[in-house]
Amino acid sequence: MKTQAMTAFGKPLEALELEPLQPGPGEALVRVTRAGVCHSDLHIHDGHFDLGNDAKLPVMIEMPAILGHEIEGEVAALGAGVSGPAPGTRVAVYPWLGCGKCTVCQRGDQQLCVQARRALGVAKWGGMAEFVHVPDAEALIPLGALAPGVGAVAMCSGLTAFSALKKLGAPPPEEPILLLGLGGVGLMGLALAKALLPNPIVAVDIDPAKRQAALKRGAAEAIDPAAADAVQDFLKRTGGAAGAIDFVGAPATYTFGTSAVRRGGRYVIVGLFGGAVNVPLAPIPMRALTIAGSYVGRLDEARELISLMRAGKVETPILEERPLTSANEALDDLRAGKVLGRIILTP
């Protein structure tokens, strides 16, 4: 199969012909039709995540590696004991696979499993190829007539935002919710927030093009966090946000976002941009502030999200299709901040 494979950290992907793994019992092989390009692919390509203060979390992956955890395609073959979806069915592939046996997996949080490294495009070969081997056929989610590419971005961009929004609980409907960072995940978060919450949704981004895109897609307002007195002005007008989701995960967004959330509010971090902050501890209990991390999402949440999308309850995300052979250019453009929405690669 044709691939765009990583053979060394930080080096351009290479066009390699590799033999796809064949499905064993309980497994599946999917012919890839769309693969999203995510910011996490940049970190994996770099070979580390930034922990701040010159500390790095190294990526552990065997070479050649195939990136791409936002995957949709058609079922090509099923292993023994798998009854469906039948070959030819359009599916999204849930990539965040755990061992399936530990207590974490048994409670449904296999995306948090540390017993097995099976996440597609992260530990195992992913979607930047003609085929992807799926170690657990339960990961296949039928797409029906859902628009091409939507199922792919749902598996990370959509799922990450969906799971994070759930962690906000049920904030009072008249109080604003902040979304920090309106890239591909943030814009998906905006679409989902509009579908799931009655609250006014406020977009926060330093990029005027992304603020404008958020306004066009239904944000109540868009704030430039670099503007003078931006936090003070927001607090004076609104009393603070009931909750916020940080789709960047950087010191600057953390500082702005936690300052703009009211007492008793919730702050959920999903972005992996990295860095470190010096956090005074006393104000956290004094403000009764809840700070939580959210890592992608569960398989049952992925299925629920696809059901919402198939029912037409979520606005279609901004997608830009490019051929698989342009994977390096896609990574470069994403790294340079030139992407609005999501790039989708087509083998």
C-alpha cells in the first residue's frame, strides 16, 4: 500500500510502499478514504511534547511510522468472529484503543489505558496510507450518508471538543462559555457548543481571520486576548464565564482563560501546545475554580457524536481536501498557522 511514512523525527515524510497487516480474529482492515491532519501529528512528528522549562516528553513510536488518527474509509476485510459492519460499509475508525482488559478500559475509558499502546496513528500505523489495520473491530462506526471527511474529523477534532463540553456540566444558560483557540478543534467545539448548549459562546483567538470565522459560524462575540484590558473588559460586561475550554493549552491561553472565568467556574484544557505556568494555589479554592484536563474521548462518546452528526444536529466543519502526497505541505501549513478548519488527506 502507498503511504506517507515517518522514518525519523523532524524529517519530511517519505512515500513508502508498505504491506498492510491482515486482520486476525476480532480485527478489521479498512481502505482509507479520508485522513485528517491534527496538531498532535506535529508533536509526534517533532518527537516530543513541550513540558515547559526546557523539559520534554519524548514520543515512543517505531519507525517507519504512519501518522493520522482521524480516519474514515470503507471496510475492506473482517477477521474471524467479526459480524460487521460488512465489507464496503463507510465507517469512521475510533483510534484511541486500549488493551480492553484493565480496569480503565472496563469502565469505558480506553483512551486513558496505559497497559497497551494501540492508538492508531500514535503507537500503531494510522491513516496516512491506503489501508489501516484496526486491532479491534468494535472501533468501526458506520457513517451512513454523512458528508465525506466529517467522520474522520469526528474521531479527534470533534470527539475532543464533545468530551470537553460534557465536562462543563450544565452551566446556567444565560452565562457565557469561552472557547480559546479557534483552529480545527476549536471551530468543531463552536459547532458542537451551539448544538448542545443554550449559552452564548465567546470565541477567543489572536488571529483575526479565525475570530471572523467564529463569528460567521455563530459565536456571540470574538475577543482578541492580546488587546489591552481584554480580560477586565470581559469581566466588567459579563461577570465572567461559567466555563471555558482551552483548545491551545499554552501559558498565554491559560492565563487569559482562568482570569476570565467567574468564581465557581470550570476550566477544561484539551490543547497540547505545551509549556508551563506558575500557578498560585490559594486563589483556586478561594475562587472555587475547577481546572480539568480532557484527553480525546470515549468510544461511546464517539458513537454518540456520529449519531448527532448523522441526524444533522451539528454544522458541517470547515474541511480542505488535499491528496495524500501533499502530507508534508499540510504539516508545514498547519505548523505555520495557515490552516482554517481541517486539512483532509485523500489517498
